[in-house]
Amino acid sequence: MRSILRRLVVHAVCIALAVAHVPAMACTGISLKSQDGGVVVARTVEWALGDAKHNQIAVFPRGRAFRAQTPEGTNGKAWTGKYGFVSVSAYDQPFGPDAMNERGLYVGVYYFPGFADYRRYERKDAHRSLSVGDFMQWMLSSFETVAEVRRNLGTVVVVNVEDPRFGGAALPFHWKIADATGASIVVEIVNGGEVKVHDALLGVITNSPTYDWHLTNLRNYLNLSPQPAAALTIDKTAFAPLGGGSGLVGLPGDFTPPSRFVRAAALTATARPLPTAEDAVFEAFRILDSFNVPVGMTARRGATAVDIESATQITVAADLVNRRYYFHTMSNREVRMIDLSRIDFATVKEQIFDGDAGRRHVVREIVLSGQQPAR
């Protein structure tokens, strides 16, 4: 018994160290619904190691031929995409952490260190094997609903493929999948390839630990309320709340995944009624402002990246019903939008384009009557 306990303790310490030494890959996701039937999925994308070029957007046409990677090379699953999609890119590559297809299916990847554990690659399964990036592209190009994704998860195998841009390290992720009906799930691959599917509470997702752990942790915050705390009289002295928000005292404000999960759930659950999908888009941006990570907040001492303005490199809001993809970046807070319903995915060319227009903050000066002209 003592040796078993010792192994468990060592395993727990290793996981804790692995998670503790991860710099800010602190992505936070939420979902909102509007009174006109709109469904909006939104998230931040953090990467504190340097400029991942998340300002770039990749476009994939309908009918594209895909071939997945395995540890042996490009010999994995082969398929032809039924649907086109747009995706946030990374490191000049045609894949990235967030995407939506032409039918309104959304897939986002979120860092999941210490817990993601993919199946060991076997050559006999190469024909159905996918890397983590291929897995995302397979879902986006093949399905239009969460229900379809659920039914087909057992037909593929996700394996680890080392990526030199990440120092040859594993890419531990879990995935949020949502569709225009409002359905939303989180897919986690753990314990050497076991696929677990969780219904996404309020569409909220962060990072490690596992999703069921986050749901259990919410029980520690049942006292939170948007209603103000009641006044109290002690020894004939009346004490009243000092201001609004007193019912939320104890809401965690740090950037750890458990705290962000609780904060995202609380802010989503208390969101005001939203008449239109566009209202939901901008409410999502307002909520996610609470999760922006300044680049110096989570960096190791003396290791702050100098080529980024913020660890939060892009913030995205996807309107799944109207198929509009909104975003703003660390270098330009102006909101841009791609209307997928206006793209002919049968003829559009595969491409990566810069969504940042020069990487300059857009500032519109207000010129008053009688003001001196600019020199």
C-alpha cells in the first residue's frame, strides 16, 4: 500500500510541476444565446512565448483533399472535405486554435497540459490516425452538427505528432465543438487514448484539469450571486455593502484555469438579455475583456517576450447562425468580421491572409469645431 501511495504522490507532483511551468497559454471560451435565436461562441487565444501570428486567417475551400500526419510522416487518414471553413492560423501554417465552417460548426482547441494522453501510434491504424491539428480539420471539413461529430468520434484515432516549432514537445489539447442549434461539447483524450465527451456547461471552457473536475470545483462557489449582500446589524451597528457586486465577493480574479472557469461561468450565467446575435457578439467581447492576460503577468522572471504586446493575441466571436466570424487582436482592437455566407467555398482559393492591416492600433481622432488643423 505504501508503494502505491508513493507512486500516486510522485505522479501528482509530476502533473503539478508540468502545469506550473507552462507559461500563459490561458485560453478562455464562452457561449451566449440571443433572443432572436442567435448562438455566439467566443474565446481568447493566449500564447506568451512570442508572436504566434494569430492575426493570420486561413481559408479552406469545399472539396479539398486532406491527408493526416502520423509520427511516420504524411501517411495518416485521407479524406475529402465536404465543407469549407475559416481558421485562425499560427506560425504561418494553415491551421490554428479556432475555426468555423460554412455550416456553422465551430471547433476550438485549448491547451490541456498534464492530462491529455493520446493513443500510442500503431502502423496498422495509420489509415484512421490523425494529429491534433488534423483532428480539428477533419471535424470542420466533414460535419455540420455536434451530433454528427459525436457519432463519428470512434472512427478515428488521435496520435501525438511532434512539432519542431514547439521544441519537439507534445501538443496537449482538448476541444470545444459547438453548432448553430446551441449544442456544445468538450472532447478530451486521456489515459492513453480514452475519449471522453462532456456537455459544455454554458459553453464555458478553459484549460487543465479535466472538465469534470472543473464542474465539481464550481460547488465551492455556490454562494456567488449578482444580488447585493444583505445589510447586517452587529451590536447595534449597521453594516451595509460598500458598493455594487457585494454578492460576488470571492469570485476568483487570477489567471489560473480553475479560476477563469469559475469567473467565465459566473459572467456567462449573469449576462443580460440579448436581443440580437450582434448584441451577443459584443457582449461576448465585453465579458472576455475580463480574461485578457498582460504579457508580464504570467511570464517567468527575466523571460518576458519582447515581440508581443499581450499574452492574449487574438479574441474571437463566431456567430454560428449567421455564419459571421468576428475578431480583434493584440495589435488592433478594432473588430473585424468575415461573413462566411458570402464566400463561395466551391471556388474560393485556399489562402492565408493577414487580418491585422499593418498591425497598428486604429485610433480615430475626434475633431472639434474650431480645432486647429493637424500639422
